[in-house]
Amino acid sequence: GRIRHYKWEVKYEYKSPDCMKKLSITINGRSPGPTIIAQQGDTIIVELTNSLGTENLAVHWHGIRQIGTPWSDGTEGITQCPILPGDTFTYRFVVDRPGTYMYHAHYGMQKLAGLYGSIRVSPPDGVSEPFFYDHDRSLILNDWYHKSTYEMAAGLSSIPFVWVGEPQSLLIQGRGWFNCSLLTSPSLEPGVCNATNPECSPYFLTVIPGKTYRLRLTSITSLSALSFQIEGHNMTVVETDGHYVKPFTVKNLFIYSGETYSVLVKADQDPTRNYWMETSVVSRKPTTPPGLAYLNYYPNHPHRQPPTSPPANPIWNDTEPRMNQSLAIKAREDYIHPPPITSDRVIVLLNTQNRVNGRVRWSVNNVSLTLPKTPYLIALKEARGDLHNFFDQNPPPERYNFAAYDIFSNATNHNATTSDAIYRLKFNTTVDIILQNANTMTVNNSETHPWHLHGHDFWVLGYGKGKFDINTDPARYNLVDPIMKNTVPVHPYGWTALRFVADNPGTWAFHCHIDSHFYMGMGVVFEEGIEMVGKLPSQIMGCGITKGFRRL
Ligand code: C2O
Ligand code: CU
């Protein structure tokens, strides 16, 4: 493979992605950052300079498994110390599989400030994709807040708790449109919200009539589950998270934070006009208006608004079509990697909202994750003496009390504990994870949680409604053609079953991809094969008990 060398400078700049001026994090002046375009087998080198001034940084390459390079995963507190202001950190890793991936900040709630982008990997020379298209385009969907990341993070960890609220707008490829007239504050300086700022003119994707487009859709939202549609056009789903999908056609695609999909779209409609591309919030009562962009049929003017009104969006609280889409995603014939038919270990993870020491937290089997001062990868490899000094050595629970916990009601006891304990997996064993959803602390409310696994892909064995039954539900697993993914939703009051092989030496996060949920403890960490991890680069050190290691 080739070496692709990037030099990125990360800094704060004023941007107006939805017409409202906000201090945003940019890469080389841009948000979204540059798209990494590479070929299977290439080595990516990103020299990342932290010019944020007073803020730490870490960047995660989401969907890249980092085989042999766990220290390049970019997860602060797990695989590295944060990159200090003024420092340059070099990420180096191989992209070993074609597909659609992403990158984003993985430090605190920093991703919300705009540090994200796409990764597109093509097959090696002589290997073709199993579907045809004329052109390849990437489109990132995101939600956007006007509050600063710090304000949101501080609110989530204060007493009384201050929820981040719903985002102000939805962005398509970094552009949205906030209605400035909703701002009533007289103290607002003029020009802060400017509806005619070219930075927030609608994104347009130009297509040539008759051609077929591969659209690589990525959701990097911090809270919202989304629906995406293109007025008058069907979309054929062909890839997700780097795996080929048995094609199926949709009018609107549901996409959760951390997921990617390739869809094929043929420009086969009336070529004398433009069409709406639209994204809207599902699963939460939307107060955020839909995000809009134009599908521009060449040679119409790209800024010409479509003559129709934007199409209607799916009903936000109808879980059924979302569950059905999840069930429709299977591996494509000739690209099926069958899973091992049995597993060595079954871990059932109950997702609940709790109150811990007066703070609202999210927990897994009643344990809310906190990250240790010394990242796990470094502690496990470099610590001399007792590991108890680094993180809790009692393993977290393998399951919850099935008989005693009613997932359909608001629990009577909201207590939980915090812990930095991790699941240690025997190398090369097969592990099943059942994610079990439940009622939140609000009556008649259960949310959607997109769970993302670092360092691996998993097989999606099944989804179900209600409480997972460990005696009967495994018999219904799809062991024939399950899709492999790295991010998967757990639907309200439902469960999702996954299987993966613990064959990648390192320490890996598995967490809800909603930033505030992860920030509030909704995640776990796996370790496997730590003794096989090579010598750690000293640049990942410098925090916790490894302060001195940096100079060695
Ligand atoms: Cu895309 Cu740990 O996240
Ligand atoms: Cu969540």
C-alpha cells in the first residue's frame, strides 16, 4: 500500500454553519475536516497539531480496527493521554478494508464543536465493488448546538443537573439553516445570526441526469437519531460500516450516530428542476427543524430552490419502521462471513438512566463508567506493581437481575455506582453481547442508543422487543447471513444481540455514541491479548502515573 501523509492543524475559529456565529473547532480551517481518501492496504499518517490554545485533544478513527496499532485508536483515557495544547501527535495506522468510515474528536464532549470528517477506502487494484455507480460522494449528517461544548459538559456534571437540550439545527455536510428571527435576546450583537451568510447557504450535490451516484452517508450526531430522504428518489442500500449489504430499497433511511451507509441513487427524475434532500429527527420529540439541502440536476442553477415543499418526514415516535429497517440489513450474498455458531461468553448489558450522588448518569448493569487518570492501555502494559493503583480490578457485572428488573417501568430505585473497572476477555474467544434497553427515569420513555465498538466489527445476530430471554431468544439468532457492523442501535424497550471474536490485542471502548450519554457513563471497556501488544509509543504517555514515562 501507499503512504498517505496529512498535516492537520486543529484550532478554534468562528464559523456560521447554520447562520449563527459559533466558536468551532476546525482542521486546516475547515469543519467538517478534510475527507481521507485511501485504498485498502494504505498507511495513513496524520500529524496532528493541537492549536486549541488551552484545550486538550484526541482524535478517533471510527471503524478502523487498528490491528497491531491499538495506541492509534485515539480514545483519551483508554488508549492515550490527551494531546496537550501546542503538541503535535502522529497517528499512524493501516486501512485494511474498503468501506465508509469517519473520524472525530474523542475527548470530553469536544466532538460537538465540529471536529469530524469522512474516511473513504476503495478496494485494491483489480478488485471491484459488487455494484455499479458512476460517481462517489460523501455526505455527513450532524446536529448542531449553539451553546459551547464546555457549557454543555459542565451542565451535565453539575448539581443541579443541566441537560444539554435539543440541538438548534441539523447540518448536511456542515451546513444548516437556523431561523435567526427566533432569537429575541436584545443583548445579541448585530451580525451574530445572519440568514444571508454564504456559509449557511444550502449544501448542494450536483448530479448529471441519467447517472448513478454512490452516496456515502455518515451520521456523526451528538444526540439525534435521523431519517434521511431525497425527494422523488429511491435509495438502494448497498454498504454499511464497511460491509456489503444485501441490497434493499428505501424512500427514507434511518441512520444513527456512528453509522455509515452507502446508498445508490439514480438521477432519473425530471431534469428541469432541483430536489430536496432532507434529514429529520426521529426517536426524540423533535424541536429541531429538519435539515435541508439541494439535489442539483445539472445544468440547473445550484442555488435554485426546488419548486415543491420539502417532503413529509416519518413520525418521530413510530419505532416500527426503524425496527424493520434494522431487521432488513443482511450481509450480501458472496460476501457473507458466517459467525462462529456458538460463543464462549455471554454478557448482558442493561442500559439505564440513574442518579448517582445527586447527578444524572447512564449506567450499564448499574455501573456508570468513569475513565481512570492513567489510560488502560498504558496502565496494563507499563504499570509496575499493583494494578489496583490504576483502576478497579473487580470485573463489572456480566448481567443484571433478570427476574427483579422491570424494563418497562420507571425503576423505584435509581441508584447506581460509578466504576472504572473493565471486562477482560480471553484472547481469541467468541463473545456475545446483549444490549437491553429499559425505561428511563421519565414515565413511558425509552430512548434509542447507538452502540459503537472500537477495534472490531461484530455480527448483528438479532433485535427484539421487550426483555431478552436468555433461554429462548438465542434460538432465533440469524447465524446464516448476519451483517457485520461497528455501530448498532438498541431500539426503545428493545434488545440487540451481537457476537464478536476477541482477536485484536488492546483496550477497546464500547459505548453509546450519543456524546452526552457516553459522557454520563454509558459505556464499557474491553481488554484482550494485552501481552501481545507491541511497545507503546512514548507520545501516548504523559498523564496519570505515566507522567515521567514520556521522557524515558
Ligand atoms: Cu465514534 Cu468511541 O466513537
Ligand atoms: Cu445513549
